[in-house]
Amino acid sequence: MTPFLTAALTLIGMIVVTARIDDQLAFVALAVSPGLFLLARASSRRLRSRWYQVKAVQSLAMSVVQEVLAAVRVVKAFGQEDREQKRFLQHASRGVRGQMELAFLEGGFDLLVGLTIAVGTAAVLVIGVLHVQSGTLTLGALLMVMAYLAQLYGPMETITKKMADLQASLASAERAFTLLDELPDVAERPGARSISRASGAVAFQNVSFAYDKNHAVLHDISLEIGPGTRVGIVGTTGAGKTTLVSLLTRFYDPTAGRILLDGVDLRDFRIADLRNQFSIVLQDPVLLSSSIAENIGYARPGAGQREVMAAAELANAHQFIIGLPDGYETQVGERGMRLSGGERQRIALARAFLKDAPILILDEPTSAVDAATEAGIMEAIERLVRGHTTFVIAHRQSTLRGCDALLAIADGRLVHGDAAVSISTGVGR
């Protein structure tokens, strides 16, 4: 904004000075301003649309980099380095070509601006000479006007060209605000109620869910689970097991029916308070690129070192952590890749111990570890689930051992459940 402001003030000053010397010459000098305005407007629209396209292509190139770095082991395992490089170069080359086209457009615009100003300067000079010949203006005054004219056209040229230069920033801002204006999939109701700690009673009432109109995932599921119940969920891949528990944490909202926590619809709670009622341990635990202590403490910011170590001991993680060169300050690397799968899983369990939420969601917690590691993890899970309402998604029978109830899901429908859970479903009616 500084060049705009400086140029605008200089322009106003030069107009006043030139008009005091010869108002007709000042008017002629300003006659080119509508042409400059039209040029700036036409070029700005064209430049912004082209910049938007270039930014989109650059994003595609960066997305290739992000994808490849995230899946670098897969790329190397299948020997696809050259293919991914070609894919990146394809998008990057389109971006370079787009920027070259923009450079030509901006060069043509600068040429037209220069020609327009040259025409204005020539017109002022011709009329000024006529005024000198007629005696209404002295030669010295004309020379002074021409000197001021350079000071007048300089700011006009600056403002016009800056309007074109701004288009790249405006295109970036438009993309940023488009992202910021995206409506959240799950919105918090006005006046939503808070909750400190739930007892853990959960009820599904005729719940159905679909990611889109043509892809229904869950169909008319109803069940009630009492506080402290351990529920095992089984079913084939894609049956809807993970979607079922994702509805509990309001990663999505049901498309029909409702889910109750302690007798209250989940949508009536504040989202942050609701999610504080859950601890989640995933099949492939995600760790941050920081220390082990920070990863465990992520569950409860402000937790002390003793609390972090106590949680690690409960998760059977303390012994392997203190055996590392830097102990709890060991950096785990990108997504925890410096640790084994079993070590990452135990850190995820320690995180759950530290949070101590009333409801646990364990999504295939032992599917990616060997039998010996599984035994240690299962021992920690047994301690973790005591006194908590727990949902365990698993294929291994050993993981489901000790569950109070088993739910079987097939094609998004609840097809089986034992007496420990009150169940009703549209299937078999």
C-alpha cells in the first residue's frame, strides 16, 4: 500500500501545481487517465484469472511432492522414482509456461501504458508550443510544465502498474479465502452445552449414515451400551466398523437418527468438550515429529514429566524408552518412523492412559504387531479399559477376549449382538 499512497499524494500535488501554471495543459495531461484506467482494469481481470490458474498448477506440483514424501517407502519399493519425477515435472512445466505467458502479458501491458503516457506527453507539448506562440504562456513556464509533467505521469504509471502487479497476490488471497470460507462438515449448534466428564452411556437410535446420496454406509442401527461396557466390533473390511465409531466423536454426523451420550444428543454438546470424552488408539498410530515426551503429553497439555512417565509405565513403554540414547527426549522422526510399529503403538497407548477419557476407541490396536509385542500391548490394554466404556474394532480373537458384548456389522447393518447390549435393528423384522 505504501507505493500507492506515495504515488497518490504526489499525483495530487503535481495536478495542483500544473493547473496553477496552465489549467488547460493540466486538463490535457489528465486526459490520458481514463485510458490508463481502462487498460489497468482490462489487464487486471485477465492477469488475475491467469495467475489463479498458475497457482492451481503450482499446487498440483507441490501435492506430488507431499504425496511422494509421505509414501516414500512405497515409491522406492515399487521403483517408481522416475515416474513420480516425471509427474512432478509435468505439473511444474505447466506452471513455468503459465508464468512465461504472464510475463508476456505484463510486458505488453507495460508497453501500452508507456505508449499512452507518450501520447499524453506529446499532446501537452504540442498544445504548450501553441500557447507559447500565441503569447499566453512563456517558454520558461512551458519547460516548467514539462518538468512537472514527468512528476505527474510517474505516479500515474506507478499506480497503473502496481494494480497489475497486485493480481498475483489477489489470486493467492482468493485461493486462501476460498479455503477459509469452506463450511465445516460438522457445525456446532449455537448455545451448545458443555460437559466435563461423561459416565459413558451410549445409545444409537435408528442411525444411518452416507458419505453421499449414492453411497450409504450404515443403515438403521439402534443399540444401547451401559457405562463401563467393553464392546467388540467385528465385520469384514468396508462393513462400516470405523464409520460407526467415527460418528461417536462427531467426525461426521448421522444422516438419519441420533446418537446419545448420557441421554443427550451428541449434537447438543460443544465439539471440543465432546471429543475430550474420547481416547483413540488407531491401527497405524500417528506420532508428531517431536520427542517421545511431547508425543505422550499431547493428550493433556501441561502434564508433568512424572505423569508422562507414569502413563508410559502403564502402557509397557517405559523400559524401551529409557533404553534409547536420549530417553524421553528422543526425537521420533517424521510420523514416528524412527520407532518400530510396536513402539509407536505403545506410545499411543501411553497417550490414552494420560488422557484418561471415559470412553475408549481401539481401532485394530494389535493388527500390525507380532505375537510377542501383542502380548505386551494386550496387557496394557487390559489396564487401560478398566472402568471405561470401550469400543474395540478387531479381527483377531485374542484382541476381543474379555469383551462384554460383540457386535457384528455386515454391509452397514448390525446383524448380531449378544445379551450384554440392548440391540434393535431393522434387519430381520
